Amino acid sequence: MKRLATILLLVIAAALPAGAQDRVWLQIEAHPTLREAEERARTYAGTLPNVGAFRIASGWYSIALGPYAEPEANAALRTMRAQGAIPRDSFISDGADFRQQVWPVGAELRTPVPTATPAPETRAAAPLQPLPDETPAEARQSERALDRDGRALIQTALQWEGFYAQAIDAAFGPGTRRAMADWQAALGYEPTGVLTTRQREELVGAYRAEIARLGMQPIDEREAGIRIEMPLGLVEFDRYEPPFVHYRARGDSGVRALLISQRGDQATLYGLYDIMQTLEIVPLGGTRERNTTSFTLAGQNARLQSYTYARLIGGAVKGFTLVWPPTEDEKLMMRAAMTMRETLDSVPNVALDETLGEASADQRADMLSGLEIRQPDATHSGFFIDGAGTVLTTTTGLTACNRITIGHDVDVTLTASDPALGLAVLKPSVALAPIEYASFQARVPRLRSDVAVAGFSYGEVLDLPVLTYGTLADLTGLDGQDAVARLEIEALPGDTGGPVLDAAGAVLGVLLAPGEGARQLPQNVRYAADVAAIGAFLSANGVEMRTAEAEGALPPAALTRRAADMTVPVSCWN
């Protein structure tokens, strides 16, 4: 066989034009390790010339023959397949995916050339041309020569390309015929529903090339109790941080993956659905689907794209997330995600032990099991002013927000604002029934009386607002401005927009943003919009405000509780 294959390659080489630039390769195998690739390359080199092994972009190693000019590569591919010298799923590659020649080390692979002067008739032989495509009758005849594995491979490749959605049964029934015709039409062939030999090779070759790049392999993750096919050409095991098994990017692929494994019931599934949407790896824009037993999350932004699927299986939630950079082939990565979804299987009564693994060294409050929690661009404060959940706050930064939320995830709309006074009204997108809302003090407050500002001083780090105590210093601004009161208080930027409360829990005003300009006020000087200005603003926008009834000072615990029940974080997202 070695002699026959060599003669064929010499004939092909004799037909190559000098200085040909259209170099291609016959890619015949791919392996995950250098050792395997070197062993297989040596084996092939025993019967074939110009065998090379290359590291490819996915981190795997490809064995290839060449280089050739493209027409001669087509002829060599057909001939060596027919001889059984190379696998049936070998295909032509332009070598763009090759990164480094790893075997033979230091030897440049060149276009095959004859080692002896060929006979005159060989030297004068016409270049080998691709065989003409088959007629439908010839295509059916060649199709009948396929064994069961060959027919199943055709269905698998059609399924991978998105044309076939039925069971892989190796039977070419009406569904398979329709899929073949659709594939032919999509590639510009006559949609006969019967693939020619060349079309079958093109279909399967493209499928094998993509599979080789992804490195899709079945794994049995024993700790998580999950069996699944994963793109191990692009990711590799990293660590356990329950409820996740982390897979980091292999090489420079930029792709990451998680396996999800957690004991629980439907409430656990629903909780995970909510939690996953707070993570940076699940972009806000995209598919959100949830039913009683499973959920799907998909989306993309300028930095990444991801697909998450999880389902309830026998007392546990099992699933995965696949994350990739926008530079990756979206169609290819979605195929990998669909393969993971279709092959996801659970080992009964096995889920990740919550104590498994070691905590990450860079743990932070804005991380969950080693994953970044999505953070707003800015957060200040606001408070409920009626029983429908309407919120009064300041305009601070809100006009430039793509999305505004209160709490952690309730979307609101900016329905009214007064840029001069700095006040804004927000309406929730869903019906709310707050435990408490503001009662405004109608009487003139007493100077030098104690006040408290309720606000999210530290953004959304804390679930409850902080009460900061101070003094009502004046009923006007330092320059005599009306509509504002001056406070002596050590408030933080996150407190802006929060209610200013008297000792009885009545609202005296809204804390405004620190002044900007040439004059910088002392840190303990802040202004608050007073009740008269707030009332005029709300009335002009059709919002009624509740007046406080006379009552004595509240105990500190009761004042804190009232403030917590009415005050909310107002977050800006871009």
C-alpha cells in the first residue's frame, strides 16, 4: 500500500503548477494530546509521505497531509479514501486553524515531489480533475453501499447543521429525505433528497471539522452526578465551587463552562433561575423561559454570549452554562450548547456536596461561587410615597440610564422630573404593595431638632438602609434659597434621594445631591428639598401625598423599621 500511495502522490505532484499559492491540506485525524498525535503521525508516515502534526486553535492536535493545490487535493482525497489509506471522514482544510507544526519538529513540509524521473507518459499525464457529480440513479446506487454507521453519520451531520430533528435511526425515510433536500437547497444544489457521494463527503467533512474544533466528548462528572458531552477542545476542568463545576478556557479560546448540580425541588429550581440572572455571565438581553421543571437563559452583550439550561431531575437540579466571546462563531457555539442540552443526563441520587472544593482566594461580596454578580453603574436612594409603589427620589444620574430598578430587580419608569429642584418620580412596571409609605410633616419643623436620613449608603451591599443622624440647621440655603432646608449631617453619596425623617418618623424632605460648582461646601453640609416644594412638584404631576398625623417621638427600633419599610435602593444600569 505504501508503494501505491506514493505513486499516486507523485503523479499528483507532477501536475502541480510552479509557484502555486492555493495550498490546502488533507486533515485526517485530531487528538487532544501531543503524545497521541505524534504516535498516530508516525504510524501514518510509515505508509504515506508528507505527514505532519499541527497544534490547532482549539488546543487539540491535527494530523494532515500536504500541502497540495486544491484540485489535486480533491483527487488525492478520493483516491486515498477509496484505498482505505485514510479515514472516510478526512476532509480538505486551508490550514488557517494550524498554529504550530509539532511533528516532525524542525522539518518543513513541502508539496510532494517525485524522487525519481518519471516515465514520459507519467510526466506528460494530464492533471487529475474532480470526478463529475453523480446522476440521481448513481447517487442512489452509491448510497446503498453505505453501512448502518455511515447512514447514521449522515443523519447526525444533518442534525448538527440544523436540518434534521428526528431520531438517529440510520433509516432514510421521508424526514431524512426532506432534510437532505433542504441541505442541498441551502448550499445551492438541486434538492433531489438524495445526496451524491461528493455531497455526502462535503456534509460529513464539514461536520467532522467542527466537531474536531470543538472537541465534543462525553464526560462522566462523578461528583456532580452528570453525564454530558462537552467541548473539551475549548474548555478544561478548573475547580468545584458548589453548586457549580467550573471549566476554564483551554488555551486562548476564551470559552468557559459551568456544570450545575444541586439537591432540591421546584423552589430550588426557581431560586436558581432568579440567581443566575444576577450574574455577569448571563447578559440582561435575551431569552428567559421557565416552566415547572426547567428553565433556559440566553443572551449576549458586547463582551460575551451565553446559554444556560437547567432542569429538575429526581430531587436535584442539573444543568450547564456555556459562555463564549462574541468573536467566536455563534452558530458553532450554539450547536455545542444544543448538544450539551440534548446529552445532559443525571446520575440518580448524586449531586455536588456543598462542602466540596476550596473557596476562591479572591472572594468578594459581589461574587457567588466564584462568579461575578452583575453590578449597577450607580445606586442611590428613594422611598415609597403611596400604596401603589410610586417612588420619590432625585434625578441624580437617572436621565442617562438604559434601565432603572428599585430593590434588586423591579424595573421602574421615570415618569416625572424637575431638573431645577432635582426631584424625580418613578413608577414600577409591576403592581407593588409596600409595607409602609411616606407621611409628610405639614407643620414647620423646629430648628436645631434632630433628624435622620434613611439611605443605601453603601449601594446594594446591604439589604436594608442605614439611618444617619444629624441636625436641621436652617429652613433655607446658605444663600437664602427657599424650597430647601440645610442639614448638618455626615451623609454619603448613596444616601442621596432618601427621606429626611423627624423623630416621629414623618418626612421633612428629600436629601439632594451634594452641590457642584466653584464653591465646595463642608462635608457635613447637605441640602434637602422641603415639604412645600415636594408637594407642589407631586401635585403638578398628579400624585397625592399623605400628611402625617401628630404623634410623639418613636423609639429608635420603631423609627428604623419604618424607614426600612419605605426606603428602597434606586439603581442605574447601562
